[in-house]
Amino acid sequence: MFELNNVITCELRDQACLIFETGIAAADPQQSVKNILISGDYHLEILLSLTSGNPSRLGHWPLIHVLAFGKAACSMAKVAREIIPAEWFAGRGIAVTNYENVVPVEGFDVYGAGHPLPDSAGLQAAQLIADKAASAGRGELVLTLISGGASALLPAPMDGITLEDKIQTTDLLLASGANINQINCVRKHLSNLKGGRLAKLAAPADLHAIILSDVIGDEVSAIASGPTVPDETTYTDAIKILQHFKLWDAVPASVRSLFSAGQAGELPETPKASEKFFSNTFYTLCGSNRISLNAIIKDAQARSFQSQVFNTHFSGEARKVAAQLAIYAQQCWLTGVNSPIAILGGGESTVTLTGKGKGGRNQELALAFALEAEKLEIPKCWVLLSGGTDGRDGPTTAAGGLIDGNTLTRIRAQGLNPEALLHANDSYTALKSANDLLETGATGTNVADLLILLMHPLA
């Protein structure tokens, strides 16, 4: 029985990886752009939606300024170059991505920048993006290709804020447990590009954004901190977020001064929907976590798993999500498992750092689930993959964790204490010792995280 369990576990691990690859493929940035852009003899057609009868925007723009930024920037830029005739380009395009995803793109100047913490290279690239957008004239088009990670990749601090100030503020927020919407609210009010300010720079030109969403719920004002769409958050909202996470006194004095001046009305707010230039600004959502989740549901079913959805938009502390998933799995088991089950989810958890270990939200979720499954005595014939679709989980080279019912045994066999490592936020060390890190390399896309829990009736 033990050997049979091992064989089935190995098979489940392979199946989980294949299902995960299907989710990543569904967010392929090149195919996503191909689905949206259509080049005619004398015009460019841009689909406004992939549903509702595919309404589109037709334009006879004499010049098109192409700006791509985010983890999928190079892939999206490459397809735009293939579809749009070279003579329509207003000079060379600009693509800004994280260092791991930098590849040459014909007709584009490609820049690598820091992620998740911004760096000086990103600061320089952001200025080039701003200058290119501002150079566009009336009747021309600024085509922006936006993907996850762009908030950190394009730091453009407001006057009086240094890059170091922004890095310190971002670092504090990332360690606080704040979610992506809260982090981006603060970022918007520190930036000359985010929160609709890039669209303001591009006016009076037309602007269209093709967006690959890494935000759960696809709130476009949160994706890349919404550089091309109206922002309804305020300086007051940003202050409240910093106060809620007890960071107001920890952030640089320059940040407190800027936010206080903004709250007092001494600085202009981020552009709101009432701004006239937004009448020439549109966007198309070309990919999202939900699209990838639907793809893995279908793939699991095709592999003869009974597919059940744990959560379409999980969020919150990774350990709490792990506990909820374990309870869900236990309930499924208790109702009777007669055939292989796939419990699937999409979303993005957070981690509040209290220890000095190494890891990311997916690794912490995986380790926490292993401990919860042991506590609930869930039979060991299961495999959990918790992975970031960008191929990188926190400040590590792993995409997340790929664990099974014997993970804790392997960790303890190395003389390590998994409970202590979780407490120290050191999930990387724990999973590495068990050879349970999920290693995919940079995927060139980013639509948040996927959970794949496979359970077999044999126990």
C-alpha cells in the first residue's frame, strides 16, 4: 500500500504541474494581444471586449506611440509589432519589464527594472515613458500594453519624494500584510504616472490600454496602479491605509508631508472620471486570473478529476487561506471520495512578516496547509500546488510550493521543525529541504495565483 501511495502521489504531482501550465497558457500575453488588435489596410481595429458581441474601436491614427510595461511587456510588444505596420509607429516603442523577462524586441527599446522593489533603472524608464506619452499629438494614438508588476517597475515619484523614500514606503507596505489595492492606493498618490496621471500626460492624443490583469476582481484602477484610468481614491484614503497598518510614523517624513498637503487641498488629486481627457481614453481587458482559473477547471475535468472550486478570489493571510482550504478538503473527504478530486482556486494571499525567514505567500500557504492537513488527519494521498503565475513568489526564484502528504516527514527527516520555520516566515527553507519548491522560471505573464489540490480515494 505504501509503494502504491507513492506511485499515485508522484502521478498527482505531475498532473498538478500540467494543470498549472494550462492556467499559465490561458494568460499567454502574445495570444491575448492577438485577440484584441486587428490591422486593416488603412486603420487599426481594437476590440473593446472579448465578450458582448466584440464591440471595437476603429481608428485612422497617422501615428501610434506604443508603450509596454509590466512582466509581460516584451511578449505583448512583440505581437503589437507584428500586427501594426512599422510605418504607423511614432518612432521606436518602449518596453519596460523585470530583469528576468528582458528579451530584445524589434522596433522597441527594452529596459529592465526592479521588482517588487523599484530601482533607479525603473526611475529612468518611467521618465522615458512619460516623455513618450507627452510627445503624442492630437489625433494620434498612445497604445499602452499593461501587465502585472508595472507599479514597481515604473517609479515616478512626485516632487519632494525620492526613489529611496518610495522604496522604503513600498517595503513597509509589502511586509505589513496590506493587499494589492491598499498598496496601490498609496503608490498612486506618490507617483506622477499612476492613478490616471499617464492618461493626463498623453492628452490631447487618444489613448487605449490593453490590460493583462494581475488583480483579483479585475479592478482596472488597481492594475499597475491604474495609470490610464480614473482614480477615485484620495490622499485621505492613503493616509488611512498607512495609519491602519501602523505605518504613518514609520514612512519617511517627506511622504507624510506630501499626503498631508494633498489632504489639505494644497496639491491636485489624482485625475477623476469627470476629467474631459478620459473621453478619448479606453481599455480592453485581455486576460485575468478568472480566465486562467476557468482553464484549469476544464483541464482538470479533462483529466478525469471531479473539479470543485474552493474560491474564485481568495485573499487575506496565507495561513488563514491554508486553514480554510484544509477544512474544505476535509469536508470533501468526509462526504466520501470515490474518484480523484481537484479542488481549485484563484486569488492572491498576503503575508505579514513577523520573522526573519525567506519565502513568499504561495510557499507560506503551502507549508501552512501541510501542517493543517496533518492536524485534521486528512489521508495522505493528496498533492497541493500553490503557485504564482509569473513564476516568482516573493523575494525567491521559486514560483511557490508543490507539496504532498509526506512533505512534513521529509522536512523533519532533515532535522528541521516545520512549525518553527512557519512561525519564522521561513517557508523557503522548509520546502527546499523537502525538494518541494515549485520552480518554473519566469513565465512572461502574471495573473496572480492559482491553487490546485488533487486528492485520490486511495489512502
